[in-house]
Amino acid sequence: MKELKIEATPQNLDSVIQFVDEQLEEYGCGMKQQMAIDLAVEELFVNIAHYAYNPETGYASVLVDVIKDPLSVEITFIDNGKPYDPLAKSDPDTSLSVEDRPIGGMGIFLVKKSMDLVNYEYKDGKNILTIKKNI
Amino acid sequence: MNVNVQKEGAKLILGVEGKLSTNTAPALEKAMKDNVEGVTELVFDFEKLDYMASAGLRILLSSAKIMKKKGSMKIINVTEPVMEVFNLTGLSDVMDIETI
């Protein structure tokens, strides 16, 4: 397992995605899966950057574990910010027309839809969010 | 990310290249807002776009809301990974989207 501890700011997003991609490089992910993983990492990290410590700043840890046979990747985001379960929010209504749709609220929904497993827990003063994707 | 702005009368084509993420989305939003006045036909060309997160969807949805009142909007040359984002959110059913 590899870990990156980094200040949770939107400016650090590219470094986080790069870190995750580096761990996956040797496994030859398809374009579609790679984008789904990067997208989930972006939505979750940006969520921490925007909400966990606001208006202060703080750190987030990103742990990447590649599991072989069957090949899958497990990514865990840990922060010491306010308790916040992003998964508790209700899903957007995907049948609404352009006029009736609210602009936001699609990020976490995309994570839920594109990952094989999404789990949140608050433990020892930490938000712990884990995603898993078969690759 | 790069945005290639092409304006032909009332038609505006925004060619987006690279990655449309939380950090790059504001540049696309600016290109749209700076050029949308008087436009009745808005086209996003995603041929060279290889990544899009929800920040991109927000801009497309707000552009679509603007264009509903004054003309048409379509997204063309969408690659498979990006199309998945439209499919998962149901936006592929309510927006004019053409795959590559």
C-alpha cells in the first residue's frame, strides 16, 4: 500500500491524481477505467478540500492498494475535518429535463455509479472514505 | 486544458482539448460567457477532450439552460470515456450529444 499525505486544497488535485495513476501504471488500465478512477479521486479529494476544514485548511491522506487476482484498486481518503458523510446526500433525479435540473450534486453520484464499492465511516475523529474498482 | 474559440456569426464553437476538471473548468466557463452574447447556436467540440469531471457537467448544464432560451446547443465528437459521464447522469437523454 502506498500513502500520500497532502494539504487538502484544490491546487493539489493534480498531484493526487498523478500519485494514484503512478500506482496503477504497470497494470495497464483501460482508458475508460482510468478515467472513472481519476474522476472518483477528483470528486472525493475536491470535496475534502472544499468542506472538511473550511474555512481553515488541513491535510488529507490518500492510500492506494492494488489487489491482485482479481485485479482491483482500493483507494482510501482520510481527513481529520468535520464529520461529513458525502454518501448520505440523496441522489439527483437523472430523469429531469435541462430546465428543471439543479446545476450541482453530480460529483458524488458519479462516484457511487462508477465504483464497485463505496464506503464511509467516521472513526477516531477521522472521516474515512473508501472506494474500490475492479480493473 | 485548451479552449479553441471559433465564432461564425451567431454560431459559436468551443473546441475543448485536454482535461476538464475542477481546476480547468472556470476557463471554459469564461470562454463561454465571454462569447455567448448574440449566439443562437452553441457547439462544444470534445474530440480532443480525454477527461471530464462533474465541474465540466456543471458548465454544460448551465450553458444548456442559457441556450434553451435563445437557441440550440450540442456537444459533438464525444469520446467513449467522456460519454460514460453523460450516460451515468442521464444527461445523454436530455442533451444533444454526438459521439465520435
